[in-house]
Amino acid sequence: MNDHILKAIDEELARLRQARDLLGNVSKGTSRKTGGKSFAAPVSEPKPRRKLSAKARHTIAETQRKRWAKVKAEKKSTAPAAEK
């Protein structure tokens, strides 16, 4: 009877060791199933910034100025109505 209990304990210890090994490898970023490959995304160099032409920057700036002018005009037109 004791042999049966000892065998069951040994089997459970083996399963626990296997589970511990798997968890230990995952925390390091590797796994046995993946052949030691890392789960983390590969580190790549940052992409260079795209350059705008002077004409494109000027067009964007003008368009933004027009947007702000429109917003300011709307604020001015609603401000006197709020005071009445």
C-alpha cells in the first residue's frame, strides 16, 4: 500500500517539476515547444522620419491658420450673444 502512495507522490512531483520548468522558461521569454524562441517582438531600428517639401509644409500651415481663424471668428460671434 505504501508503494502505491509513494509512486503517486513521485508521479505528482514529476508533473510539478515539468510545470515549473515550463513556467520558468516562459518567464524568460522562451519555451520548449517553440524550440527556445523568444515570445518578445523583435527589436527593429526606428523608421526614419518622412520629410515634407517646403511647399507641402507651407500648404499645411496655411490650412491650419484658416482653421484657427474660423474657430476664432465663431468664438467672437457667439461671445456677444452670450452677454445679452
